[in-house]
Amino acid sequence: MKKLLYIMMILPAIFLASCTGNNETAGEDQEKAADESATKKTIESSTIKISELAKGDEINGMKVTNVNYIKNDSYGFEMKGKVTVSGRFTMNDIDFSLSFVANDLFDKKFVIDGNELKMDFFEFRNVEEVKKALGEEKLNKINNQQDVKASIVVKDFQSSGKMHSEYFSSVEFVRMK
């Protein structure tokens, strides 16, 4: 009797696991097909309307991989690729996080529902690597509200925000230039 009960508990679990696996494979196949069918266009305009961004677009050598936009509410987008930027490390006055203000990340204006967003200020998703690369002396300057100029290589830009509120941009640090 115990064996029968054990089998009755195991079989549904195996069935559910096999169904989940098939759904993931189907989802991956659909995502891959969407990636392949995305029309790649290099955006050269000086103004980019986030409402018109599409998966596959290319901006400053980075490929748009995800876009979420709700008119008059919120936005989010991600880009994959590496880019070298010049600017300065600084301490964010709001949350005291290590940040970077780029001189030249984008030579474009990003506009959402008529409002311009500045994409030159970002934080790091891998801040510990940034701190190692900077070293103690430069970190002390930054902690004392002194800017530290640098050229850095970053990758995988992400930005998201809510209308008439805050927005946030981040990258992964690759190395000092």
C-alpha cells in the first residue's frame, strides 16, 4: 500500500516537471525566432523616441535587446554590447552610490512622451569590480566629493523609469581604459 501511495505521489511530479520543461523549450524557441526576425536598424537620428525603439535596433554600437513602454506611464530598455566612455566618477548624493557621469555615452537625446531624459548618468551593477579598479586613493577622493576623471569600458546598458518621477540607468563595468 505504501508503495502504491509513493508511486501516486511521484507520477504527478514527474508529469509536471516534463510539462514545464517542454514549455521552457517552446518559449526559448519562440524567443529565438523573435530575435532572428527582429529588423536591425541603426539609429542615426539625434533624437530617439523611446516609444519607437524596437528590439534589434542599434545605438552607438549597442543592440537593443528589450523594450517595455507604456504611454504616459513608464519605460524600460536594455542594450547589449561594449562601449568606451569618458567622464567622471562621482558619489550619488541621493543614495551615496558610486556613479559615473559620461561625457559621450550617447550623442543622442532620448525622449519619452515629450520629455527629454539624460542618459549620461549611470550606476554600476558590479560596483565591487569598479572599486578594485579605482584603488583606495581614488575611492577616497570620490568619497570626499571630489570627482575622478576617467575613460572606461562598459557593457550592457539598462534604463527604466516612471513618468514624472525617477528613472535609473546602469551598466556593467568591464575595465579602465
